[in-house]
Amino acid sequence: MGGHINLTGNRPLDAAVIAWLVAQVLKVIISYASDKEFTLERFVGAGGMPSSHSAFVMGLTGSILKVCGFYSPQFAIALCLGLVVMYDASGVRRAAGEQAKILNYMMYHWKELKPEIFERELKELLGHTPVEVFAGAILGISVGLSM
């Protein structure tokens, strides 16, 4: 199989997994560079730079483009899936994270509004900025096309 890293025997799936793995490692490195604190949770947590969701689906899409071609039904399916995932990461999930910030603020500052169901803070880092999504997409496409 040449220079292809064979994890599963399926080139597009391998590209997706490798793109995800690279994105997760980059998240840890970028987080450490900006916060000066090593946080292993960044390796598995949602949010951050680059979007591993985008890298995963676009790694798959890029590899399918290379293997099956632009006019194949497989490429069309992968591209549509990728666009939905990236829209969700920068839209719906990001909005949920912003709402969690507001609710956490309210719980912290207005003690009388803190019911028993809010015994812990809500997770705020859920989605991605458009730049994080774009960076993940570029990473994924690069991995997918290079395999």
C-alpha cells in the first residue's frame, strides 16, 4: 500500500482517524502554548483549536475524493456529512456553550437561583469558532489527500 499507514485496512477510515488524532495532539500543544499549563483533558475534550470533528469528517472526505473521485456518490455523501458536522460544531454546539457560560454566571452570582440540579458547573467548551472549524477542515483535507 505504499506510504499509507494501515490501521484498519480502509484508507478513508484510516485518514479520518489519523486526522482526528493529529487534531487532538495539536489541541494539547496549542492549549499548553497559550495557557502555559499541560491539560491532558484537551486530548479528549470537546472544543478548542483545531476542531477534531472537522478534521475527522474532512479527512474522510478528502480521502474519498482521492480514492473515488469528485463525481462519486461516496464523495457526495462524505461532503454533505462533513458540512453538517462543521455547521453543528460552529453553530449549535457553540451556542450551547455560550448559554452554559451565562447559566454558570447566574448560578455563581445569584445563589438563590442555584437549585439542586446545578450541583456542578455546566460544560462551556462545547463548540468551535469558525476559525477552529476551518483549521480542522484544512487539516483533515490535507491528511485525506496525502494518504
